[in-house]
Amino acid sequence: MVQTIILSLNKIKSMKKISLLAIALFTLSISSCKKAYKCECTTSDAYGTTVSTRDISKTSEKNAQAICGNSTETYTGIGSGSSTSIVVNSNTSCSLK
């Protein structure tokens, strides 16, 4: 009779540990899916290089990549001088940090 009670108590303790472990794993899995990201863009042109960053609030990595762009863009425009036009090439690349 005493052995049966002890075995029952051990089963209950084991079930509690398993339940707590399951809750902890579930919580970690939810929190690791979404986090804050930083988008860093580097722009280079005839005038130099500029680095800008912006924060992307808690989202999935896939959405953050779409927001940031993760691409390289080249822009060619015409700047104006006093009497001549100047072609300005600008290259911008962005990535998640």
C-alpha cells in the first residue's frame, strides 16, 4: 500500500516536470519567431559613402527582409551645375543586422 502511494507521488512529480518543460519550450518557440531587427543601408556616390540604419519592430525574419530590401540598387541621375549637367551614380545596398 505504501509502495503504491510512493509510486503515485513519483508519477505526479514526473508529470509536473514534463508539463513545466512543455510550457517552457512552447514559450521559447513563440518568442524566438519574432524579434526586432535593424536594417542597415550603405549608399555610395561621387560625394562619399553614407550609412543609415532603421529599426524594424518585432516581426519574423522573412518580413524584416522584405521591409529592409536586402538588395542592391543603382541609381543614375543628372545633377545640375552652373552651366553643365553632371551624371551622378548612386549605389545603395541594404541588409539586416
